Amino acid sequence: MNSLYQVDELVKEYLLFRGFTNTYRALENESRGDKDKGFQVDKILEELLGYIFNSDIHRLIDYYRYLDLRFFTRLDSRFQRTVNKFELCLLRHYLVYAIQHKRRDKVIEFFDVFGADLHGKPEWSHWFALPYVKNPAADPTFETFFTKQWTDNYMISLHNFLATTFQHMPLPALVTLNMDRVQRKAQQTEIENMKVTIDNLKATAEARENEIAKLKHEKLLDEK
């Protein structure tokens, strides 16, 4: 997806060439607020984690729902459970991080706002007690979610899921053309480098042959 930025620049160059300055400015503005982050998974995860670190539950949910509508709804229906599981774990990570950083008020706020929607869902039944458990990291119900291993496994799984989703997206023709151009250029560079290597090997071999011939000639002179 690195070629996206190259395509963006090509489009901007064309818009300026055609005198479409208003469209150019609009594209510039939208690019600065690109929610897709150029399909760079690390930047998307950085955005999600930023909302967790800032205890901004509303923007966290809004952004994940955006990703869901923008990308996940295009997937086969058999992935829906996976998408829901990732959202569940994301919210749990939010709550755990808040507890770890002494923001129990944010946990209480979470259940005040979303408790009615979560009530009756078995996966949340024990979590309503979280803000009132003295040491949840040592509680059998929650201790797993407070481990670094759980967090790391979740983030790696989400990273891989997003990366796979983007890899299987149908690309617009302009992006495909640019990728083909970049690939051809890379192949041409590789061919030129191979030619240089071959020329160097030939020169080395020729120099060695000349050296051998010289030594043979000197030996013949010595024998005379």
C-alpha cells in the first residue's frame, strides 16, 4: 500500500496541471484527516491505542465502528464473529488500561453510558463488577486480561487481521497501474545491477587470465 502516497501525489500533480485548484485543496484537506491512514496497519493501531491511553471511549468506539463499516462489512459473513470478538477485546483492553492507570472513574463512566446495551450479554456479566473489585489483576475472573501476554496476543492478532483484510481488498485501476510501474522499475534496476555484476566478474576473470598468461610467459623466459 506504499504506492498509495505516490498515486496521491500523481493525482495532485494532475489536478494542478488541469487547473482544478479547488479540488486540489479539497484533496489536501481530506488527506490530512485520512481515517484509513493510507492502509498502514501500524498507524491504525496507533490511533486506536491513542484513544485508549486518553480514556476517550466515544472516539475509540466511533473509530472501530468506522473500520467495521469501511472494511469489515465487505468480508464474508463467516468473519463477523471474529470482528465482534476483536471489538469485545478492544473494550476490555480499554477498561483494563483504565484500572491499571488509576482511572476507575472512566470504568464507571463506561458502564453508566453503555451498561444498558451490554446488560444481558453473557460475555459482560462479570465485568460490571470490575470497578468495585479491589485488586482485579489478582482476581481469577480478570487476571488473564491484566497480563502483558494477553495484550500482546490481542494486538498481534488484530494487526494480522487488518493486514490480511487490506491485502485482499480489490484495488482501483490507478493504484494497480502504479504498482505495475513500480514493479517494472524495480525489475529493470535489478537487471541493470546484474549486468554490472556480470561485467565486473568478466573483468576480474579477464584480469586473472592475463595474470596467468604473464606468469607463464615469465616462466618460459626463465627456462631459456
